[in-house]
Amino acid sequence: MKELQLEAKRIEDSRGRPTVQVVARLNGLEGKGDVPAGASKGEDEAATVDVEVAVKNVHDVILPLLRASSWDLKKHADLVQAERAVVAKAGDNFKILGANAVVPTSRALWQLAAKLAGMELWSYLRKHEPAAAGSERVSFYMNIFNGGLHALKKKDGEVLGKDRIDIQEIMVVPVAAARYAEALLWGEKIDAALKRILIDKFGDQAVTRADEAGFSVKGLGDSSAAFALVFEAIKKAGFEPGRQVKMALDVAASSFFDAKTGKYQLRGDVISSDEMRAYLSGLVDKYPGMILSIEDGLAENDWAGWTKHSAQMHERQVLTIGDDLFVTQLPRLEKGIATKAAHAILIKVNQNGSMTGTLDVIKHAKQHGMKWVVSHRSGETLDDSIADLAFATGALGLKTGDPQPERDFPERNTWVRRAKYLRMVAIEKQQ
């Protein structure tokens, strides 16, 4: 790596907030990596530093470390060893260098290593990480109705359960689509149907697009009512809910949980963990066979509640997914496996801090019979490498926001969600 070049710079994510991009160059080839950021964060996810500090750390710490080594990026074992050395240098939970320095560097190096091998990233992953590899079909988790911290405008005095729905994401999942291009088209049709329904019911001024490009309605605070509207949109678009298109929820319950009282504030009421579980069970029972999965239905440290929740959902054939619960960290995943807290884990590279570490988590989940969904963040970039990761590992799903139909998003530089779906379409064409 003595000839390796790393160029780090400040860029903006989809919310206009500063983040970091790294370009790695070697032998006339280059790999690029960005780092996203979330609005809803688990307390144990990889720590970040100031963006300017992260940029400096790439140039002054990470690059000299790699150049001083004898590692060869053409050897996969050396790539893994180099990345583990960078992670060790980053300090406990990345607090010294920052995950926003390590993640974009990691993504850039993996892209570059794939190009040096003359391969696409997904095929490189399948070849060199066989313990994580899989060929199962990946479902698109499309966040079509936004709530929670993805839609709330605190500066305007808005509150959850009144001005915006408490549940952070209501997603449509085109499970019966034969090809990825078809799944994207189905998502666009449902998006258009929901737009018509919302405008007819609430008017143009109340209907907007939120952080992940899905719809949000000012003044609609009832999550159950919003769920019913998405259900209606699926039918209006010409699809059969539950058979062709299922629904999925990201409750993000930690965002409305009070750790001091151990209570949840949902739909304007203060409720217990048992009552929170009862609400979710009631929603599933009202729409039998329609809901594929529920993510973060309880707060990240409500471990006892999670075990009960997962048992109840298992009886109803609904998957529970841990995001804030696990934050793509092995120790929390191990605890979740031991307590039977969830059926699946949400995978976010920036939560973990590196590609190698993320693959370690996927392998561990796979070894213990858990499923995984690869996810973006609410503050995203055009980096589409999570599609390669989802495809290469045969993830249950790829969660990357609204389909962003071109009629409403004519500028390609805004396609931070759509880019990932299009990457899946492109990968399928390579088969």
C-alpha cells in the first residue's frame, strides 16, 4: 500500500448536514465511500467526531498507517488485516478517530479491492466472504409513510402523536415481484396511489415528503390511521395486500420512551411496556397476514419486553427486527440471541464502524438462525454499496426509503434512496 492515496473531503448528506467522503486510489483505479448518519440513533452505535477532524484523521493517521505496512490490497486477507488495524487505532467505539473517518475509508478500500480483482463488489464479497454469502432473494423495504423523528419538526413546536405519527416508518414490501425492476415499479405505483389519497383527504399544503422521501401529513398523529391509508393505497394501486405486497413497520420506540419512568408516550397516552406490546399485537391482529415485520417495537434496553414481544409476534408469523436494540454490534447481538429478544437484525455499516466488523455481525446472526435486513440512514448519500452488501449476503431485505419516483424527483443527484434500488436492478441484469 505504499502507493495508496486517500482523499477525504467534507460533503453534505440528504438533509444538508456535513459528512465525509473518501476516495482511495491505487494502480490507476479508485474506490469511493461515503458515511451516512441517522436521526434515530442507538446509544451504543459507533461514535463520530467533528467532520473536519474526521477528514484530518483520514489524511494524518489512517493513510500513514496503511502506507507504512506491507499489506497488499490484491490479497483479501491483507485487506481484512489492514481494516482491523485501522479499527484498533480508532480507539474504544471509534471515539479517537471517529466512525465517520473509518467507515468511508473502509467502503472505499473494499470498492478498490474489488476493482483490483476485476470484480463487482457483490461478487467480490461472495467469493471472499463465503461465511456471509447467500443467494436468497432480497425484498425491498420501501418507507412510503414517514413519522417519528424522520418527520417531526421540533423547531415548529410539533409533537408526536398529534402533529406527526409516532411510528417512524410504514413500509411496503413487494414480496411477489419476480424481478427487482418490477419491485421498484410496484413501489412507484403505490407511492402514486398514496399521494392521491393523501392530497384528496388532507389537501396539498398538509402533505409533504420527509427525511426518507416518504409522505408525511401535518396534523395526522394517529399511526393506526396512517397504516390504514397505506393499506388502502396498496389496493388502489392494483395489488393484493398480504399476498403481493406486505407491510412492515419501524416503530423506533426508543424515540418516545422515557427511561426514567419506563413508560412509552404513544398516540397522546402514557403506556407501559405491556400496553405497547398489546397495541402492536392488536395492529397485527387487525391486519392478519399483512405485516411482514416490526422493527424496534420496544425501546433498546427494554430487554424483558423484547423477549415477550418476539414470542407474541412469532405466534402471529411476524418477524421482530432489532435496530437500536443491536446497533450492528456483536455484544448486543449476543445478548439478544441469548434472551431470544428478536428474530432478525438491522444491519447498518456506519453503526458498526467498518465493513469487516459488519460482516462479522452478519456471520454471527446467520450462524444462529437469525435473518438480517441491510439498511440506509435518514441522512444519506449516493453511495449505493449497501445494495451490493444485501445482494451478496442474501439478506431478507434492503431498506432504503421511498422509491423516489422520477416524476416527483426529476434530479438524479437527489436519488439517495432510489440509487440503491437501481443498483439492485443493475446487479440483477449482470446475472
